[in-house]
Amino acid sequence: MTRARRSSYDAAVRFAHALVVRFRPGDDTRALGGAVTQALCGHWDHEGPCRWPHRTAASLQGDGSVRARVAFECEPADEAEVRRRIVDAALRGWLDGPEGRSEWIVEREGAADPDATTSDR
């Protein structure tokens, strides 16, 4: 079971979700983060603050997979909705971004420790 951590926001708690994905060769690995932001905020290039502040960190692994971790802050009552949106965006498997379409497949995903510095999935 993962832990939640109290955020600097009044009622918000910090959570995290880890993913392991595999992109097509040459695709933009930042696209997953864009897809998550689009799912949570309506577009990756939006004005104003995020309803659910979040950050996606991704790193390319030696086997060609990408480990990603989405840290987000929300009220405990919103956690399931935020996770659902993150997973739905990841499982959709594509984003038409500024560099064109990028596609990926999700190999693993699940809740992560919000205090971890790397993906723990």
C-alpha cells in the first residue's frame, strides 16, 4: 500500500502513479506527460494553475522502456478520479503534439510512493 503525504495546499494530499511504457522508435518521450496534462487540465499548454497540480518525470531505460512517475496533489476525495484520468491517458497510447504523433504501449502502471524519487513499478 502506498502512503499519501500532506501537501502545501490546504486540503490537498500528495500522491504518485508509476508507469513503464515503450515508445515507437523516434517518438517524443515527453508525449506521455503531455497526454497526462491534457487529461488533467484540458491541454498541455493551458493558462492558469492546474486543478490538480502534477509533474511527470520520465527516464529512458537501457532496455528501451521509459519509466515515468506522475506526482500529483489533490483532495483525498479526488484521488480515484485523478488516477483514472492518468491511466486513461496512458492507456490511450498516443498524443498528437507539437512534434507530431507519438505512440506508446503501457507495460506496467500502478500507485507509487509519493516520496520516492524514481518510479517504483
